[in-house]
Amino acid sequence: MAQYNGQQDVKTIRRYFSGTTTLRKGQIIHYNEAASKTGTLPNRLGVEVEAVNSDNIKFFAGVVPDSEAGKVGPCWVELLQPQQGDIVEVEADGTTDIAVGDFLEPDATLGALIDGTEAAGDNLFIACEAYTTDATKQAILAQRV
């Protein structure tokens, strides 16, 4: 467990980010479900993680904390793994306004959380602060559902 913002303990996990991009604060990271169950580390199922995409959208792994932002993959990374009720900063996409209380779900195209629905298995977070459209990605406080 790690202290997050000095207010709560949030579970952390160490995983291998196989992407080649720069990690961003609050970025949502998912397990690579195409990884091999018997492959060698670090490219093994349950260890390898990547940015959200259409193949892994249902396999949430964690959230990039501020301390890991700026790392360039591939690399080992510590991720926050918020449990139900934990409040963390998550990356929201700037294409839609988000109001306090909105459900947030990952978007396979935009690579961040978007204003979503309450559909079973789709929502991951509820927004704790508002976000106004500005066409960028920004970390906002949200509670894990």
C-alpha cells in the first residue's frame, strides 16, 4: 500500500509497460490480454500492461501516479490499483464535459476515461470534480466504483 496525496492508502502494483510512449499522470493502463501465459518475463499474461485499446478495454490494471509520469516505455512501472471507494487522479479526455457524479469509462480510441454510462462492467470511476472540454487530456479526481 502507498500513501496517496497524504490522505489514503492505495494499493500499488509493479508491472511491465510494453508500450513505447511516455506515461502521463493519471493515465489508465490495462493488462495485455494477448500476452502469453507461458511466455518469458516481462511479456507474460498478468505482468505485461499497455495503454487502453479495443482489445484490452475490459482488463483494467491501474493508474499512473505522478511519480511515474514521464517514464518512456518499455519499462517497469509502479501503478496505483485503486479499490472500490478509493479516490485518485485519473486522466479524462477533453472531448466532452464531465460533471461531478458522472460515470467515467475507458475509451479505446481516445486512450483516457470519458463520460460514460452505468452499464455493468463498463464503468470504473465516478467523477469527483468537473472537467470542461478543452480538447486536451487532464488528470481529475475520481472515485473507483
